[in-house]
Amino acid sequence: MVLAAVLAAGCARNPGAKVLASAADAVGGKDKIMALGTLTIEGEGTNTNLGQNLTPEAPLTLWKVTGFSESFDPEKGRMHIEQVRTAQFPFAMDTTVRDNRSLDGDVAWDTDQNGTATRATQRAALERRLELLHHPITILRAAFDPSAKVGNYRRRGLDEQIDITTLNGDTVTLSVAMDTHLPVSVTSRADQPNLGDVPIETKFLDYEDRGGLKLPRHLVSTIDKWRRSDILVSKNSIDAPVNLTAPGAMRAALPAPANPPVSVTVELVSPGVWWLNGDGNHHSVVIEFSDHLTLFEVPTSESRAKAVIEKARSLSFGKPLTEVIVSHHHFDHSAGLRTAVAEGLAVITQHGNLAFFKDLIARPHTMVPDELAMSLSPPPVQINVVDDEVTLKDDFMELDLYHVKNNNHADTLLMGWLPREHILIQADLYDSGWQRFPWADNLRENVELRKLKPEKDVPIHGKIENWADVLKTMAAKPAEK
């Protein structure tokens, strides 16, 4: 009686404790939750391509997911996720890929399709540690740890919400239905380099009884306002034999560096035109005018964008770099947008990107502050838009920018044309290293539409080639598999 009175008093002082206890009872009881060793989820569904939609407002393109398997060992902080994804959209590279991601405490690693394992960054370990909590069993178990903190009780519609801070200091929000007391969702916060501080939420639907526990058979995950994955669970397995221990080589390996050094090399294409190459397969182009420089593309990351901007500024006897052209809204190409603004550069882009780019520039980045977030006096934002075509011209140089028409990859895409040099600058339309060329016809149609006569292709992806070789390579490979 005394113990019951103490518990009742505790719940009255901390309504979050009552929500937690009710949720545990609804799922099957604290004892069963704490006794669980491992949980394996199997199923299929869809993943989305974040930052890869046709327009900034369009639905995200989809991967079909098969062979989905996710195993947890909540007591030891271990997790393994494996799935096969097949592209449901035009794609130039492998349309079927296998994902294989693991976590053991603070050790995160990835295994490629050849079975080679590589230790991931410490940030990846943190993100997976939070991902481990995105299930009713794992979050309830973490909440019952004596070192965990439960509080900030509130109501949202028909749900009750509490914040749970785990032994590791990770804080997530658990939502519980007021009628069934079943967990409805878990929400954590993360940094997404383009979007800044974002909520990541997993909703739990269609519960089933399995081994005395109620487990969801439908998991829907969102990041910010976009759906991230939708998995229909075909099988929940409790305490199935599964080895989630990190291999010794992974424990011995150093985590991958969070910000590896960036290399930027320079190739002179033509007088006043430089191709900035280096790490990976995202490039930039610098164009020299009489009194300033223009940069075409700041891709992949803040660190890459800063290195490219610094290199561009070094190229032409002190002429200022004043503007950057962002070819389209896809995240790998717009990743340097905020860096360009922080560096005081005007942005040129297709009109369909305007509202979206303004939103990206205004978003808070407090979890992992970037250069713009840390600026005490941010420069004014200047975005100049291209509807169909714009000519940038002085006595030294002419650059024409054209909206790429009828492209089913990105409807906000710009290509550049240097008429005196007969040079085409294009992104995401052609790369000689692609397995297939879904946009070959679209590239040819847009070149013909604008009555261009290219002699050389200077790409954002791939290598510089003569236009005749571009046409020959595209003709030799299929548009689709």
C-alpha cells in the first residue's frame, strides 16, 4: 500500500511517468519489454530521394524497397539495417542497390555490395543511435533506464507527449494515444546540411500481438515535411538469433573524418574559362568577365563550396568573384547555396527555385552551425532569376543561360552557353561514365531548340569532351535499361 501510494504520488508530480507506465502496459508490460533481447523486423515498402524531386514542391522520387530487415539489441545499443532499393524513376547509374548499415554502441559502419565494411563517422553513429530509439520497444526500454529523464508533458490533439532524455543524453519525443495508450510516434531532431534543424518522426501503425508484446506492422518515417520511408512489416521476430556485434576491425578502425580535406584542381578550358575539378564527380566552372568572375555551381557541401569559392577568387589577378549560378534545386547541386550567400555572392538560378532557395537561406542551423548561421552580420541576400533565358555580357565575355525544357529529372535546370567559344556547360544531362543516358534526347532537343552549335561539353559531372564524342557516346548506350 505504501509503495502504491508513493508511485501514485510520483505520477501526480510527473504526469510523464504515468504516460510512460500506461504505454508500457498497453504494449505488453514493463517486464516483457525489459526481458526482450533482440527484435527483428522484416518487410518491404518505399524510400524517397530527399532533395531530388522534379520541382521543389513536387513529390519526392521513390525507391522500391524489398528484402527490408532491421534488427535491434536495445540493451547493448546495437542495430543492423539491410534492404534492396530499386529506382522507380529515370536513373543513369545502378537502378538496384543494397544498403547495409550497422551500429554497436559508438561504432557505426557500412558494408558495400562487395562485402567490404568501412567505419562511418561519429556523426553517423549519433544519427543511428537516435534511429535505434524510433520503435515503441526501444524507446520504452530506454525510458526505463534509471539514468533516463522523463518530462515536458503536453497534449497534441488526441495524443499525449513526453520528452525522454536517455542515458547517452539523446532527447526524443514520444507521442502516446490517449484512448489506447499505445505509442503513436517518436520524434528526434537532427541536422540536415541543406535544411538545417529538422524533426525526424516515425509513426507506428497497425499493431499486432507477438509473443505477448504489441508491435507495429507499419512504420512511416518523415524528415521535416517530406516522407522518408514507408515500410509494411511482414514479420516481427522476438529474440531471433542475430549477431549484431561490431567486428574487431571496425572497433580498431578510426571513425571516418567528419570533414575530410577538400582538393580543388584547375584546368584552363579556354581563355577566361576554368574548370574546377577535384574530389568526387561534382565540378564547377569559372567564367571571367571584364571586371568580375562568375562561378557556375557550388556543389555537394559547405566545405566543398568554400574551397571552390577560394580557388575561384585566386584565378584572375584580383578580379572579384561576384556571383554564382546554381544550376538547379537538387541537394547535391544547391548544397553550397548558403555558403555563397555568406560569402556575399549574388545567386543566379531558374525562377522555379526562388521561393525554395529563400526558405533554405532563412532556415535555422543551430545544431551544426554553418558559415551563414555563425555570421554576426549576414550580407544581404540577392537572388537573380532566369525565366527562359538571360545573357550575361560585356566586352570580354558572353554567357547565355537557358532553362532546360521538358526535363523529367529537374524542371528548374539551367544550362550555360559560351557562344564565342562554342562551349556548353551542363549539369545532370550527360556524363560519359553513366551506364545509360535517360536525358540524351532531352539534351539534344534543348541544344537544337536554342540553335546552339557546341564544339566542347564542359560538364558538372564527368569529363570535358568534344561534342562529337558526346553524341557518339550517347548513341552507343541505351536511354533506359
